[in-house]
Amino acid sequence: MSSTTLPHNYLENKSGVLYIDGVSTIKLAEIFDTPLYVLSENRIRENFRRLRETLLKHYEKIRIYYSAKANTSLAVLKILESEGSYLDAVSPGEVFLAFKAGFQPERILFTGTSVRDDELKFLIDSNVTINIDSLSQLKRLLKLHIPEKLSIRVNPEVGAGHHEHVITAGKNSKFGIWEADVLEAYRMAKNAGVKQLGIHMHIGSGILTIKPFLLAAKKLLEIACKIHEKLGINFEFIDFGGGLGVPYKPDEKPLDVERFAERMLNLFKDKIKEYDLGKPFFCIEPGRFIVCDAGILLTRVNTLKVTPFKKFIGVDAGFNTLIRPVMYGSYHPIVVANKLNAPEEEVYDVAGPLCESGDILARDRLLPKISEGDLLAILNAGAYGFSMSSQYNSRPRCAEVLVRNGEYALIREKEKFEDLVRGQKIPQWLN
Ligand code: LLP
């Protein structure tokens, strides 16, 4: 029986209460209500800087594209814009949000799949760089417009990830262009008059070992070599995608970022030299790595229920608020924010308020003895938390708060009942 240990130094135990970036979680829950996402600005900046500095030790032409889908809140985008980040967008909506946060089009790479013609037109008008996912998309784009700059996403045939749903390369993947068609794609782009070209891969998400990155990168570089040899293309950038994992379970080890940078960039430098590829930018697209451990989800216990088999803690956040445990079977650390000094002595299931048996945030968790009214903090909730939330069961989405050195600010209001009917219309014949 030990009391709670906290995984990061921006999370603190002050007399048994969880503080994030100098702010009491109890106070935040009182002011803004629960469920509530809380993000630490310092941790976001720290994660970004740590990665950039580590990469820069090995090569000077580095670009980090923050993968916006992990957390698209304007305040988060603004923080990363101010850090000099580039941005990976996957939908016109993300491009729109990136502009709102002040990103210039030159700093945005659009990587979509199943992209419609009207979306292509929007991207052309927006002047962002388009990363092509299929020959169909390329043909349709070139009919509409010949861009100055273009990139092509390759399927490097090596995929990895924390769950089948997040593996984005290899045989079953819908993403990217296979090697057999890649040359054709670049030939079309070159012949059409595209001046600057990039090459891209993204193999999956939540990867904690370096090996899959290296294997896929090797393959991508070989493909780049062939294209260079056959078509004389000098790549402006080579983009190795996102996927840098973060540990969630107590026994998981963090990705060794120093080694990741060293191994990836040594391979990159060796191969661009060997293949005579000049000096392209080395790009990566982390989402989770930047924001995951900067965010927590606060949720209040409203019910305790003991059955012959289980002790359930009923809380006010369900898979409408955080879908990862249900969608991928993901584990998120949970602490009792008002009882950090209490011994962990009871095993509970943490259940949300939705009318679905699957609405369970955690099973068989060892926690301090819980009372109704206690405040739970679900950790590592900054990535794919709010951005995947929904109004399922007609529950308005929750608020988001940003904290920094003891200061806090609401960055997204919680939705109201009116938001449940926004845009809805009742046909005249029903009235
Ligand atoms: N680049 C591309 C083209 C991507 O599709 C993704 C993520 C990323 C970068 C960023 O990956 P990251 O560094 O965050 O792993 N909802 C899932 C993750 C899906 C990721 C989809 N693509 C989850 O909650 O685990």
C-alpha cells in the first residue's frame, strides 16, 4: 500500500492535492465544473523544445510538423505556432483552424485521404502544401491546378502502432501510394511542371521502439533514391511522419528520444550522401508526443456501487469525453486528485454516465478508498482526448482550461443544451 506517485514534474502533490503547472485541480474543478480538460502550457513547450533541440544536435535542416488532430484547440495551436512549429493538417477544417491560430500557409502540410475535389480547391486557394495519398487524388489535383510544391505519401510497407486501428502502413492500410506506383506519381507531377517535391510516410501511432521507424525510413530512402535516379528529382524535404509514443502504463518505458534522433538522423545523413540526394529538410509530424502528457481530464465521482463482483466508481466523464479506453482498450493512469497521500487499497472499475456497458474508463484499478464527491484525474489525456470527444447521449462537450505557472484561463467553454440543437431544423410538415 503506497500513496500515489506522479509521473511528471509539472504535476505536483501539495498536501495531498494534485496541482498542475502550479494550479490546484480542486480549484479548477470548482470554478469550471467537471468533466474538464486541463492542459499545461509549459509542458507543451517543453515537449516541443526537447524534441527540436535533440534533432538539431544531428542535422540543421529540421522541420517539426505538429499533428493537429491530437489537439486542435486554438490556444494549443497558437503555442506551437509561437514555438516555430509547422503543422500537419488532415482536413480543410484543420487548415481553417491553423489559419485562425496564425499559421502561414507555407508552414502547413495537408495530408488527407479520400479527398474530394471541392476540398482540393479549398487547399489550392489556401496555398498550403498538399501531400498526395493516391494516383486518383494526384490526377484530379493536376487537372485543377499545377502547384509550385507538392509531396507524395508513400506506403513503406512497414507499419506499427499501439493498436490495429492506428497502423497506417503495410498490406491492410488504406494510406499512401505503393512503391509500384510511386515513380508514376512523381513522373506525372514533374511533367505537369511541379517545381519542388517532397516525399512522405507515416507508419502508425503510439510507437515506443525505434526499430519500426528505422526499417520504414530505410525503405522510404531507397524509394527516394530510385526516384532521384530515374527522374532526377532533388527532394526539398523527406517527411518521416509522426507516431512517437508516450508511455501510459506503469511498466512502459518512454521512447528514447536521444537515440531516436541519433539513429534516424545517422541513417538519414548516410543515405542522402550515399544516394546523392543533396540536403533535404528532415521532417517529422508528432502529435501525441507534444500534447499527450501535457493534459489531464478531471472528472467527479457521483456514485459508488458495489455489486457481488465489482466496485464501480460512477464519474461524469464517459467515452463521449475520452474515447480511447473504449476504442482501443487504452490504459490511462488515474489518480485521486484530492487524496494523493492516501494509501492505494481498493480495486475499482471506473464507469462513465453513458447508457452503454462499454462505457468504462478503467478496469480493476488500485486506488485510495473512494467517496462520492472525490475528484479523479485521468492522466495523459492531452492527445486524442478532447479532439475525439462527442455529444453522444446528448451530453454537451466539456470545457478546456490552459494553465501556466499558477495562472489559468478558459480556452474552450463547455457546451450548453442549446449546442445540442444548433443547426437542427424541424421540417415544416412535422409542425
Ligand atoms: N501524421 C499523420 C499523417 C498521421 O496520420 C498522424 C496520426 C500523425 C502524423 C500523428 O501521429 P502521432 O504522433 O500523434 O502518433 N486516435 C489515435 C491516434 C490516431 C493517429 C492518427 N494519425 C489514438 O488516440 O491513439
